[in-house]
Amino acid sequence: MNMDKHELLKNVNRILVIRMGPLGETLQITPVLKALRARLEKAYLAMMVTVDRVELVSANPHLDAVVIYDKSVFKLINKLRKHRFQMALILQPTFRLVLLTFLAGIKYRVGFETNGGGKLLLTAPVRNNQNQHETDRYLDVIRAIGIQSVNREIEMGVTCEAEAWAQEFLIRAGISPQRLLIGINPGSFWMYRRWPKERFAQVADELVAEYDAQILLTVGPSEVGLGEEIARLMRHKPVILSNTTPMRIAAAFKHCDLLISNDTGPMHIGIAVGTPTIGLFGSSNPDKWGPIASKHSIIHRNGMEAITVEDVMEATYRQLKCANMQMCKYANGILEGD
């Protein structure tokens, strides 16, 4: 970079952050937004995402605007030019995106060395270090321009409309605010990340028996059958939330005292809204994708089948004991095993 980092930040006040990808990756960049806003309080900050990811960042308190990606190169370039961005932070190693920002006239382009173009067209190329937590990988990009992280925890804002919807949904479902509400998210696009449905059903029943808990079962549009199967396997009837939006899932999770989830998108939503979460990890890597905040916990085994009902109940006990004591710094950590 030709300019001094401090001088650069003095001269830049319109910044575009780009990360287009799955739900979890989209939320993992939110500490970047937090750090940018802390350092550049008056800057105009926008983020570009695909239309199906807008809800994840639309209520983020650090953003001034959300730019929806357009498949038409000419329309997208014109859209970006209208915002008069001075800097683009490109949080994925995709040369096409670097080229787009160059063609849009964005002077400073900071991002990972790309798979197709290396350092080409990047004002400040950043090494794409995959051997760290995903959030830290994204934070590497802003460290390259002299901005340090202020908080590595992910976050997701919830709209008033979604909050009102969640309250009405839970009331109609007969959920009592005076009793424990535990969310269970049993699905995943990847089958190898799914804990057996029979064990989810057993855990849910034990939670009802031991804690008088109410169970909120969340499933995606393609997982409705999974939710119904688990409900049939249970002795106690759960409330099923299915085929809804990420924003409404976030609002519902805010009402939960605890969330138990496979390593999948809704797990990240629960973490992002601050709900104490137990993440179940088999062959996926919790050091890269697991929660950072100490209020959450991880169960990690060599395959999902190796996670037992007893593992989950023990983690639940520790989480709930921690919440009741209101003094626990680390509920459970990572339960490792074979």
C-alpha cells in the first residue's frame, strides 16, 4: 500500500464490506463491522450480500446500508458507483469480486489474495490463513489497514417486527415465560453433521422430565419431515418452528434459555443473538467454526454417532447451573473424546 495506514483511514469515510456465502460465514464477519465502527465512528459502512442473506445483517447496528448483489455486472457496477465507495474490504478470495470493485472505481481494495488472480488489483493483499477461527481470518483483513478487533463475538440484530411475531407465535403455541424454554435444532444440509434424531428425541424428553422444560424444535423448509419424526419419537409434545425466515428464527431463539444444535446455520444464529448454545461437532472443526464467547459450549467427538445422550445432558446441566448461578465464566468448554 502506498499510503500510510493512519493517513489512509483519515482519508477514507465510505467503505464497502463484501462477503457472500453461507449463513454461518455471513455472521462470522460481524466482528469486522463492529471493529470498523469503533475505529471509524462517522464513516459510511455498507455490506454487500446476496438477497437470501440480507436478513442476517439488515438490523446490524454498525451498518448504514446493505447492498444486494446483482448478477448483472453492469447493474452492479452502477449500483456501487452510486454509493461512491472509497474502500472495499473483500472477505473472500474471489478475483471476480476484486475486479468488480476495480471497475466500480473503488480506489482502495483490501482483501485476500485470490485463487484466480493472486495479488492482482488488490491495493493491500492479505494472506488467506485458513488455520485459525473463521472470525480471525476475516479480522486479518482489517488488521492489514491498522484496525484491531474490539470484540470477537458474532452478533445479529433482530427487528421489532420479528420480535413481535416471535412473542405472538410462542403465546399461541402455549409457551409460558415462567418455564424453561430450550431450543433444539436437529437438522443440517450436510447429513454427516446431523446427530441421530432418536437421540434428540431422548434428550428432549429428559429435559422435560428433569427440568420441566418446554421444547422448541426448529427445522428448515427441507427438514419438516425430520421435525415431525422427532416429535413422534417423543413422549412430550414439542413446539415445532419450521419453514420460516432467519430473522424470525433469531427472534424465537432470543426467548430460549438454551439452544442445542448441530454445527449448522441456526447454531450461529443462536450464538449471534446471545442465547447460551451447546454446539454438537463431529468431523467438522470447532476450532474454526465453534462459538467464541464463554457462555457457550461445544461437544466434539470423532463423528456425530460418538456423541451420547449423556454427553448432551451433562453439558445441559452445566449450562443451566451456570445460568442459575450467574457467575460462571466458562460453562463447559469443549468436551473432547473419541
